[in-house]
Amino acid sequence: MAVSTAQRPAARASVFVLTFLTSLILHGTVADVASPSETPTHRRFEYKFSFKGPHLSQTDGSIPFWIHTGNAIPSADQVRITPSLKSQRGSVWTKNKVNFENWEAEVTFRVSGRGRMGADGLAVWYTTEQGLDGPVYGAADKWNGVGIFFDSFDNDGKKNNPAIIVVGNNGKLVYDHQNDGSTQALGTCLRDFRNKPYPVRAKITYYQKTLTVMINNGFTPDREDYEFCVKVDNMIIPSEAFFGISAATGGLADDHDVLSFLLFRLSEPGQQLPPPESEIPKEEKDKYQEEFQNFQQELDKKKEEFQKEHPDVQGQPIEDLYESVNDREIRQIFEGQNRIHLEIKQLNRQLAMILDEQRRYVSVITDEVAKKGTNAESGQVDNQQLSTVLSNQHEVLRNLDVLRNSFHESVKQIGSAQHQGTAGGAGTYESIQHFNDIKEHLHTVKRAVEHLVERNSQNPAEKATKCPELPPMPSCLSTVHFIIFIVTQSVLFLCYIMYKSQQEAAAKKFF
């Protein structure tokens, strides 16, 4: 189809205008969608409004920075808000209010029971007052703030439970139990959170007046596997409020266990957060200051009482009450001396036992030498060997006496060094001299022992000394007896052969 040349510029201009407007609309839409992802928020963990295991509760059963009421049971790794018993209520609440403009809460919990249906459910609160007890999932009704309810019981019979419901309140509304809060809900989603293989996780985010609830259904161990549940835009909540978790049971019962509650402060990029010190309320600061002053007064009183009970310590510097480096070194030296002293005493006792044993051997050998005669040649050789052994034993005795005397000298020197050290701490040179003397005596003992061992191993007389050979033992069977035995056996064998042949001949007569 032909188009006139006069109409072509107008058509091109209209197409250009439409293309430009379309690009502007698409650009604005993409910018609106991509703005949250292009400007990521900053998260700061707030430990004073959080709890988690493995050391969740203290020894007295309390939770740091939190209070628990009703049937709640804190333990080391979780808080059981309600046990699986009928008509139970429990809750946990932060002790202080949260004044964050934007925040994110991550709640990890389990709801488990034996039956196919459970009751009543669990709730996460952000309210201006602590609803310690009440009919709404164990917390107070007519709250001012917002509640995220995990309802597990179907009150209206519409088979729309378990469900997650977001309900806001200005402090005047009464919760509609008969309809499961459906007439007051700002948002809801159907999610089954009972009896899951892994803990269920809920991520509740309030950022730029938008409340978002994400759910990890507990089918996988992946902690970041969240699904979208509810989003409420243009939601106004109190600027300061308490966080809380509550639960309740009715005719049916479940275990409602909270494993962790983690709170994060959210801030826009470039926004300067106030320091943590400035976030402490004035009342809390005054309370801490008063506690510090009371502690300081008690400490001053105890100091005065101690000075009255120990007047000799007054005016003495504190450093003198503790052990210095030099005192510790001297104490270690004396402890080492004591250990050496005990070891030397033990060696002295062992040497005394060896000396007694050697003297006994020498006396026995001397008696044997006196009894034997000196006429026969063999007797002369035995006497010569015995005299060599006797001389060796005497030399061993003399060496052992020298060792014993050396040990006695070492013991005396150690004792004198210890007495001098305890009497006056200034005898450093004398202590060193005593240690040198002890060292020389120990070296002398070592050389004497080595010499004694070498001499005994290299003594030719001891090597020549051998035990006398025993005479050959007589044979148990003589030749005559052996021949008689053989002849007897042969005769008996012949007699048996003859007897056997006669028996066989007699047996043949009957055939």
C-alpha cells in the first residue's frame, strides 16, 4: 500500500513520540522495582534484644535482657513457651523498649504435637506495653502495636488453618477469636508449621513503613530458603515498643519451642547510627551509677575493716604484699635444692645397703679361705682365685666408702646453703659457691662409679675364674644288661611263633 510523501513525516513523528513515552514508563517501572535491591540496607545486630543457644539461660533460669512469665520454661538451647498440656500460657518479653525506626527480626521455632490438629498457636508481638498474660495466644488483649500470629487451630471451621495472620491494633480493638481474626487481619497466608523435620524460621522486616513476613517452611536445613508470606504497605507502628513471644494451648495441646530470636537494626546507606552508649535510657544510666556508688562504698568499708584488723600492714605498699620476680627465683632455687637433697639422701641409703651386702660377701669368702688347706695343687689354684676375688671385693668396699663420704659432704653443703639462704637473703655469692662444690662432688661420684665399672669389666682374674667342670655322669645301662635283655626278647619271640603254629595245626584237623 502506498503512502504519500506528505504523510510520512507526520507518521514518523507520532511513532517517535509513542516510543519515547513507552521508554519513560518502562524506565520508571524498572527503577521502582530495582530500587530496593540497588540500595541495600545496613544491618546491625542488637544483642540486648535477642537470645539464642547454646547458653540461652543463666544458672538461675533467667534470660539475659528478657523476662519470662506463665508456663514458659527457659533452658540452655531453647525456650519452651508452653508445654504440651491443656490450658497453658506463657510468654517472653524484652526488658527495655526498642526505639528503632527500621528493624528486622528472625524467629526460629518448633510447634510439635502428637495429634493431627493442635492448639492454639504462637504469636510474635511489637507493642507499647508488655502483655504478660491474657487471652490472645497467652498475651493481653487490646494491645497497641502489631502482632504476627501463627494460628494452628481452626475456630471458625473454614479449614483455613494453620495460618499466619498479621493484626494491628491501636489499643481499643478486641481480638475476634471466633473468626480467627480474619475480620481484623491486615494480611494472611496459609502455611503448615506443625511437626516439621527442621525448625521453622520467620523473618519479619519493617522498613520504610512496610511490614514484610517471609517463612522458611522447615522442610530443608537451608536457613536462607525463605518464601514470601505477607506484605503490608503504609503501616504505622509505635516508635518505641517491646518485643515479645507468647503461646497458648486449649483443649488440644502442642509444644511451642522458640530456639532463637535475633533482632537487627536496619539503616539506609550513608545514614550515621548513634553510638551504643547514647542508646541507654537515662533511668538505666542512673540505676547503673547508683549501683557503682554503692559498690564503691562497700569496698571502702571493707578496706577500713581490714586496716583495723591488720594494723601492721598500714602504710605498707601494695607491691610488698605480693611476690616479686627475685623472690620467686630464690624460692624456685630453694625448692630445687630440697629436691636434690632428697635424691642424695635416697642414694645414700642405697649405697649403705650395697656396702652391707658387700661386707657380707667378703666375710663369707674369708671364712671359706680359712677352712680350705694349702697342700694340693687344685687347692692352691682355688686359694689363688679366692684371694683375687677377695682383693676385688675390698677395693669395691673402699670405692663405695669414698662415694658415701662424697654424698655426705654434698648433703652437708646443701643443708648449710639452705640455712644461710633462710637466715639472710644476701648470700648470693656463697650460694653460687656451694652449688659449684656440689657439682664437683657429683662429678667425682660419677667418675668413681664409671672407673669401678670399667675395672670390674676389665679384670683378667675375674675373667679367668670359672666354675669347676662336673665329672661325667655314669651310664644308666651296662653292656651285660643290654645283651641279657636282647636274648630274653629273642627267646620270647621264638616261643610265641611256635605256639602260634601249633594252634593253627590243631585248627586244621577239624576241616
